[in-house]
Amino acid sequence: MSAVATSMPAEAGPALPAAGSSFYTAMRLLPKERREAMYAVYAFCRAVDDVADDGCPRDLRAAELDSWRADIDALYAGHPPDRVRPLVEPVRRFGLKRDDFIAVIDGMAMDAAEDIVAPTEANLDLYCDRVASAVGRLSVRIFGMPEEAGVKLAWHQGRALQLTNILRDIDEDAERGRLYLPMEKFHKIGLMNPTPESALAHPRLGEVCEAVAAEAQEHYRQTWAVIARSPRRATKAARLMAAAYRLYLDAVMRRGWASPRERVKPGKLSLLLVALRHGIV
């Protein structure tokens, strides 16, 4: 369950994020060449995410993800196939790393191989690194952040955003047979072999979710600490994304974890104020 979806046709230009989304607003803050590079990365991520979630037999999904790996290798070898050609200029201009593209594909492969159910904390962290922090590492280079600070920002912000997604989407994920909350936290409440159904019906589910939310909050705190020490021009998009996603985390925490859980979305005014503050200041 990454934060992206939908395919990227080989003949078309980079797919654009939904107008009005936090990502779209954040990317609009960037200069043209950086914005277009981000759209190319976004389109790649949506394409491989679509493979992971398209519902076809798992061996076919694995084969298609292998094809994407081969295309990334061809891109770095200097003979890119059509569907990765939009990445040529971003890779050249911003020094994007092959390993980060491969990590994104490997993260999608984790979803494609099986329905993830209560992973170990180590596997959950690996998943977050691949589907979120690897995208962050590509992004911070496009933003123009210094290498060390950018990698640290991607590490924390990717995990903050992905844990927020997991907490926001627990019911939708369960409907698909998935449960991304970690096994060790279920063991602490006495649920030794959680399934999506048993986990969501458990009277102490809130303890598991609150513990994950506390980890997300710490990652947000570390995210803002890196941002505070970094050049403002290079962190505007990251600031907007961190502030917008934190609204989602705050909303699910206010709602609580008891069933039935209504789908939450921050108010338009709150999102507008975030956009105005980080889009102008």
C-alpha cells in the first residue's frame, strides 16, 4: 500500500497527480525543471504501484516488476525504453540513484508477492523505506537539498507519511486482506496470530494504533528538525507535505480506533491554511 497508483503509458508524458491533492500542491511550489522531474518520478511510482495492485496472477505481477527493473538498468546503461525515457533528464540533471528506483520496485514487489499481514517491525520498516523513503531520496535530490540532510529527511519523512497512510487506511486495507500494523505490537495485547478481521475486531486495537501513531509523531518531529536546519528554498515542498499529512494523523487520532471508524479527511480550511503558509512563507 504505497501512496501512489495508476499507470504511465509509454507514449505519453509523465502522469500528473490529482489536482488539489497535497502532493500536487507541493509540487506546484517547485521551479519548472524540478517540478517536471518530480512528475516523471511520480509517474514511475504510480506505474509500478499499479502493477503491484492490479489483481492479476502474482507470477505475472512479479514478471512485470522484473521488466521494470530491467528498464531501469537500461536507463542507467544509456539506452532507455520508451516508458522510462521521461526519467532520462531528471537522472542526468539531479543525480538520481539507480538503487532508489530499484528499492521502489522492490517495495511494490512485497505487496505483489503476497498480501502483507502483520509484518514484523523490521519488515514493516523495510517496506516503509522502499515504498516511501526511497521516493523521498529521489525527491530531495530534485529539491536541491544537501546530500546528508536530504537522506536523513527522506528517512524520517517517508516513514512518517507511510505510517500515517497505514493508520488512515486500516479498514480499506483489511477489505483487501492486508494488515500493515506490526506483529510485535499485537503480541503485546495478547493477539498472537492476527488476521485483518481479528485485529480490527480486537478490543485493544487502539493500543496498537496509538503505539504506531507515537512512532509516526517521532518521525514528524525528526522531519521538522532536519527542515529547520536546511535551506528554506529546498524544503518548501517537504514542509507542505509534512504539514498536510500531519493533519491526517491528527484527524485519525481525534477520531479514535473504535468501530465503526469513519473515513477521515482534514477540513478544506485547514488544508488551505497549510498550503498558504508553506506555499508563501
